[in-house]
Amino acid sequence: YKSADGLLKLDLEAGSHPISLGGKRAYLLGYNGQVPAPRLEAQAGDTVRIRFTNNLTQPTNLHYHGLHVTPTGNADNPFLEIPPGESLTYKFTIPKNHRSGTYWYHPHHHGYVAEQVFGGLAGLFIIRGELDEIAEIQAAKEEFLVLQDFALDRNGRIQSPNHMDMMMGREGELLTVNGQIKPTFSIASGGLLRLRFLNASPSRFYRLALENHPFYLVATDGGALAEPVEFKELLLAPGERAEMLVRGEREPKQYRLLNLPYNRGGMEMMEDEMGMMGDSSHMMGGKSQVNPQILATLTYQGFVSTLPLPKQLIPVETLPEPKTVRRLELSMEEEMAPGMGMSFTFNGKAFDPNKINTQVQVNTVEDWELVNVDLDRMDHPFHLHVNPFQVILRNGEPEPYRAWKDTVLVRGGETVRIRIPFRDFPGKTVYHCHVLDHEDLGMMGIVNIQ
Ligand code: C2O
Ligand code: CU
Ligand code: CU
């Protein structure tokens, strides 16, 4: 779906559909029957009008992850609730100076987010613009890679998570790229491939690598870097996006795209629980993966001349010094009340829809110090709606390159300082952990921008 004459207009329906996954029938949740959802494409300055119908059996809504648009009214408002069987028309305008990039949309009704995203509800929302106009980027072959994992039973139905899966964040053993298992992508003759990744899994981390081949990061969540940065592997936490350039060689070749093992913490809790249950065979989350998994294969036919990488991309602005510095502690806490089990919190408080956690002045810059004090040293990817930020320090060390982010990984024990310009839009919105089970279990806060 592309915008025409400054308007992106479509009907979108969320519902349960039988979908073919790796040749088997799976009963997933889709937008317009598709997993992943249809890709939307617009430009800065465009108006978006989406007539949305909820055919699920639960309340839901739409969130436009990463877009800098208003959080009020029928726009990127996470407090809207669309009951089953009802419709709502979303309407908002993308600012004229919006950065081009890889954004996305997914449901955001508190309490149901992990379940609905794990069902398959997620799609790309591409903003075209200045990055797409760079000659080498234009010449590259563009591919989108939406990473999703699923846990299905023998009848192709989504498995329900147990207590442990929810504490760790649910994961599935079935890894898909664009709803396919191990697809193949070819590098055009000329030799540059532009891979645009989205981690649309509710909890799974992807530690991406190309077998024996480097790739070059050109854009993160919120748009382009100033210049390409070489990587041998790249960790993509839930919600994060990355654009990579891959160069072919003179010889025909195949490169496998791998997901390397990664430990996201929480082991102690898991051991306790396993001791208690005496059986871990039904656990879908947090199992430590030992071998690389193959996500896809890239093939290159060889010869012709190989294109150079772009030297410069888009300058990334230097933000002014902050007016305010805040500290936010991220943690999982044991037993807040008898029988409640564990709780996920910011500064010791679980999400309360009737409470404002943070009060901010519009058109000011703030530094937020995100401190992961989790008892069990679990990783928490922190995400803020509406206002993209830059990472300034990680454990006191400056970041190696400047980039726009909306989701940043805060590992167990880490302190990450981000700098946020709260521009243009007053209103209430949220920040939360993008391990969506953690969000549903309380790891979300409300920021009121005035
Ligand atoms: Cu992608 Cu509030 O989330
Ligand atoms: Cu978001
Ligand atoms: Cu978390």
C-alpha cells in the first residue's frame, strides 16, 4: 500500500485466519489475512487514513511504532480501545521534516500486546525520503525482512504460554522471515543488497550474522547513519530495526544469514522454576540455544563490476545539552503481594493507566538514565513512543557512532543514557519494555508532554 497525492488510504482488518507456514496450515492472527501484515509506504508530509476493523475476540488498537506523529486523538494513541466487532478510522499527518526509515505497526492494547503480536499482528510502515535518494542506495536491490517466531501445536494452533514463558517473554521454535521458513534472496548483478530488518517477535532476540561475510549498517530505528559502519554480527532486540548493505563478490556465492546464540539473562529464575516444576519440556521461552540457526540464504551470481559503498549518508544532528536528567530503574521484582507472583516495573511501580509517571515540557531536551537493576540480570529493551532519541553513554562509555533510536537494549546490570528531544507534540504517551510480556505484566509508564 503506497500513498498517492499525499494520502495513504486503506482499510485494515485484524482477524484470525488459516495461513500456510512452511507448507503447513497455521491459525494465526493477521491484518487483512496476511502475516506479516501488508507493508505501508508513505512520505514525509503525507496524511494517513486507515479505516480499521477489529475482528478479533479481544479488544485491540493500532500503534505506529517509531513514527513522530501526535499521540492524541485518533492518531498514535495507545489508550484507544477498539472492542471486538467495532471499527475506528485513524487519521494523522506525518510532519514535513520526518526522517525516512523503517517503521512498523502492531497492536498496543495493554494486557493483550504479547499475545496479539505473537499471533502474527505486525507490519512495516516505510517512510521514503532522503536515504532512498542516495545513488548507491538507489542502485542496491532492496529487500525487507520481517523476523517473527511462532509456537504452534500439532493442529497448527498457537500454543498458550505458561507462567515461565511469560516471565521470560514467550518465544517460538518456528523462525520465519516474511512468513516464510528459510527463504532465499538474490543479490543483483552490480552487487549491492539493501536488507531492511524488523524484529517483530514479542521476545526473541536475533544475533544476526552473514556466514564469513561482513555487512554494513546504514540505518537504525529512526533513520540513516552519517556513514556506513562495518559489522560482523548485529544484535536486534524486539522492536528494533536495522538496514544493512551487503556487497557481492566477483565469484558466485551463497551466504547464509544466521541467528547466533544469545543469552538474555534470567537464568536463575528459570532454574528455580524448573526445580519447582520438575519438568521443563513445555517451556517455550528462554531455552538457551546452543547452535546457530539459519534464517535465510543470500545468493550471488557473481561477476560484473561491484558497486562501491556510499561514503556519506545523512548527517545525524547533535542534540543540545539537556534541561533535565532523570533516572529510571528497570526491574523485575518478586512477589509484590501474596499470590501476585512477580512484577515488572519502572522505579518500582507497575503500569497504572490512571497515573502519570513522568511530566515533561514540550520542545525541551531531556537525558534519561536507564538503569537495569533486575534481580535476575534479565535484558530489557526500552522503548519510547513518538519521540526518537540518541544513545549518549552506555556504562559511562560514549557510543561508537551517532544514531536515531526508539528502542534501546539495556542489558542486565547496565546503565544507558539516552537524549530525547520532545518535539512538536504535547499529549500523553508511553514508554515500556519491548519484551511484550514484560510490558503486559506492568513494565510500562506514562509520560505527559505539556
Ligand atoms: Cu512497538 Cu509501544 O511499541
Ligand atoms: Cu512503539
Ligand atoms: Cu523486559
